[in-house]
Amino acid sequence: MMPSPTPTPTPTVTSAWTPGATPAPAAINPGTPTWARFQPHAAYDGQHDRFLVVWQDKRNDPGREWTLGYGLENNGDIYGRLVRPDGTPLGTMDIEINRTAQDAQWPFVVYNPQQQEYLVAWQEVSPQATSATWFDTCYDIKAQRVGADGQLIDSPLVIADAVDCQWVPVISYDEQSNQFLIIWHDHRYRMGMTPPRPPETAKEIFGQWLGYLFGTLRLEDGGNFVVTTDRAPPHDPAPRYQQYATMAYHAGQHYLFWSDDRSGAGAEEAFDIYQQMLGSGVTASVTNTVTYAAPGAQEKPRAIFNPVTGQVWVVWQDYPNPPPAPDPGPTNLRLARLAPDGAVQATTIVSQVAPWPVPDVACSSSGNCDVIWGGSGGNGGVWLARLDAAGVLRQAPSRLSTVPTDDPRIIAAGPQRLFLAFANSGYIYVSTWTE
């Protein structure tokens, strides 16, 4: 058991940014936490001007309340809370979205204004996960409808339960077709298995469309489909590793990005950033293209559509020394801006940052976009960079919080408003500001 961090009744944040420009992050669960909360995400309901914040929760994992682990040794659940824009929680209790005896992680949530409900997806330890079959850290993908009032709707849906592991779901809502697209990275064709799984590869990006039938959400016909391909039908998977996908959406087009090392390049993790466009309901993808390729590793992209410029913005961490090197080296936070047809128009460096920053990006109706990141090292914490519609810094990056975090999230929250969420030492912090 790892030692618990020393809890403090008052969250520790810094006020080192421009006064009045960005409110200090506030904890939605003040007091003294007795268990950890990890991996927060949030979605905005503009009809009721509120957010659903979701996270992995360790309250039901005795002896490991402060440990982030994986597989059969871990037992995290998925919880959430409705929150006003000022960070005030709605109701008196957290929402128990998924509580089972199996570990659940990496929740992702979007809002559907047509149905007035949220959809939450996560990865949950597979029933096939046993030490005897070495699948001890294998997960399936599941999803749960949550009403605008926080009430659960129907039972959880199993999105993907193929052999081996499915990890880290991401959701996009398509208002033109009233469908959801869920994507994740998937080991079902993993190399070296007995018997072989043709065609053998390491990891792929898969997708699944979900639609409504008489008010019930269901998996669309055709089932899971592979996104990462490098040839025409039968759409064989791309070689090597494709992982950590993200999506942006606009007007019936879903823009998918991921880390991809199909080029090999002689390194263990020589990842580049690849992309694929998918229209509403489309499951055939044979036009994977390179967004950015360079020595080292380009990893963990996040993407958003800019409503003013009509561009897709995607940010990622770019480090020169991929594993097995112990030190990633000076890490660049890169930004690419793409035309609606997917053509890369510009690539710039937002900042040089601490290792493993895991950035995120959101754009307001002004066309300005904000990039946030966390990371470790001497300049860790939560950082914010504000860029204008041309991708130029409006001010030097500022440190929003000194508490360490590895996965802060930022989302658009109505006209000219942005919402920040991150977790540390059992607290969920949030902040909302207007551009």
C-alpha cells in the first residue's frame, strides 16, 4: 500500500497569473479527502448552464485508496457531479455512474442537447482478465447514459469486449445524425499470440457508432471497425502501434488524430501524429494521413474545432528521447492548425515544457484558443497558454496551480467561456473564465 498524501482542508493554488483574468481553481469537494480521485473529464450542458464532471474514484478500494493502478489488483469506479459554472456543486451527493468489483478507468463524457443527456464512456477490466491467461490488465469499453438531472438512464452498454485489451475511450457527438462515435486503442490483433491473430500487429484505433431507436441507445449495425488502416478493403490494420486517439467535430465531420509508429524509424516508440476524417455513420477508413512526423516521439494529441477560423487545432507532446531512454529530454508542446479538408496549414511550438505534459486545447466563440498542460519536474503544476485565432501567443504562459497533475482538461462552455478541471490529492479542482 502506498502512503496516503497529507490532506489539507484548504486546497493550495497559486495566484501568479494576471489578476481577474482567470479565477483561481476551486475544489468541488472541499474538506479533507480520504480517497483519491483521478482522470477527470467534463462536458457542458448549455441548456441548463451546468457541467457534468466525471472521474475515476477510489473510495471502494480498501487499502489502495490513494493508488493509481491497473488491472485485477485495482478497483476504481466511475463517479461524477453536476457543477455550476462557478464551481458550486449541484445536489448533495456524488453520482455513482459505475460501481462494480472490476476496475474502471479513463472516463470521457459528452452532452447530447437533442436528448438532453450525457454519455459517459470508460474502460473496465474484462471478464477474460485472469492471471492464468496473462490478461490481468485487459479492459473492455463500456458506456452509460446520464440524464441532464444526473439520473442514470438504462443499463451500461458494452461497446467493445473483443479478445485482449481495449483502452482509453473518446466520444464525439454528431448533432446532424444524432449519433455518438466512440474510439479507443485496441490490442485484438496483438503480435506473438498463440494461435496467431491475422493480420498480426500491435495496437490499433477502433471505432463504434451509437444511435437511438425509439429512445433507446444502441450500437449501430456493423459493430466495431478499425480506423487505422493503410490499404483498401478488406481494411487490414496498420502495422505496429497506433494509440491515444482524440477527436474534433464540426458539421457532420469527425476529425480523428492519434500517435502512430507505423513508419518504424528504428526506435521502440518513434511515434508520429496521424489523422483520419469520418463523416456521419462512416466506418470505412483507408486514407490515414500524416499530420506531423519528426524524430523522437509525438504523443497524446488533443483536438478541437475553431468556430471562427474554420480550422481544426491539435496539440501534442513532442519529446526527442522516446523510451527506453529514462529522460525524454526537453519537451515541446506543438500545435498544428488544419483546414476543414484536413490539410495542415501551420505547425508551431506553443512552449517548451516539463516532461509528460499531456496537453489539452479548447476554443471559444471569439476564435481565441487556450492550451493547458500539466507535467512533472521543477516547473510542473497546471499551465495555461492563450493564443489568438492565428495561433500566436497573446501572453506568456502562466501557471494556474502549483499542485502536480498529469492530465488537466479544458472544454468550451458556451460563448466565449472555457472550463478547466484537474485532480490532485483527492480534490477535483475547477475554474471557469470568459475570454
